[in-house]
Amino acid sequence: MEDSKFLSVCGKFTLDRYKERFLKCVVIDPHSGCWIWTKKGRAHGGYGMFSMYRKKFRAHRAALILIKKITPLPQYSVCHKCDNTRCVNPDHLFIGTHAENMHDCLNKGRAFRVRGEKSGRAVISDAQALELLRLPKETGLTRNRVAKLKAQEWGVSENTLKQILYGTNWKHLRA
Ligand SMILES: [Zn+2]
């Protein structure tokens, strides 16, 4: 399948429409620079929620997907360095493990960084995910084989890539 065709099937353009809708729910605090989530409805822990492709995302997680165009892998949490759970400013967010979310996320003043490099990368880009989804069809390799090859190349876990290939994650790319 051609790239452009594939991207539209995957909802690239719809993703931009979601971004517009997302930004309408945001008010910027001029003092802190926090993007305050104003939409009603809260998840456990006080986080805002945003729906895309019939799936609910925590609003700050959606911010990384829509604004930074990166999707944190499911085993990583998105934490706030500003400690404001209503904030969805992608520059105020960093990616940590769940364990860190319970402890270190409360520490203030840390620079943005992607954690977990020892255990592999915390994110792959949307472009990489699209490539991954395209490969079985293009090459005729099985999804498991593709997961294995790309896991080595990108330094991420094979299981993570399988989750993407079998559609339990990254649904926003294929809806
Ligand atoms: Zn903030």
C-alpha cells in the first residue's frame, strides 16, 4: 500500500482533528505556563479524560500523542513535573515507570527526560509504529517475525511491538 493511502487509513488526518478538539478544552495559565484541562469528567487520581477512536485516554497522555506525536508505551506512566494533575502542557510532562509515578513523580523540578533507557526505550514514534504495522503486509513476514527484527533494531521489547502489531495498543493509528 502506498504511504499516503496508508496514512489516511490509519487516521493521520483525523488525529489532527482530534488535536483541534483537544486544544479547545485547554486554558493556559499565564503564570505557571500550565495548560489547564477544563473539560468535565475526571479519571481516578483527578486526571482529565479525552476520547479518541472510542477509547478514553488520560488527557495528559493524549497531549503527548497529539502534540508531541509520541505515544508512551503502556508500561510507562506520564508524570507531571509541575505537579498539577490538571495540566496537559506536553513540556511539563515526562515519562516514567509506574514505580516512579508512585514515588518520584512527586519530586519537583526535574528536567524532562525519557526514563527507562536501561530496560529499552520508553517510546517509539508514530512513524515507527506505522512502519511496523505496514511491514507484515509489505514483506510477507509474520507479525512475530517482524516484532523480533524491529525489537532488535530499535532496542525495545519484542512484546511491546507485538502488542502494537496485534492491536492491543496504538489503536489511534489504525482506527
Ligand atoms: Zn503544568
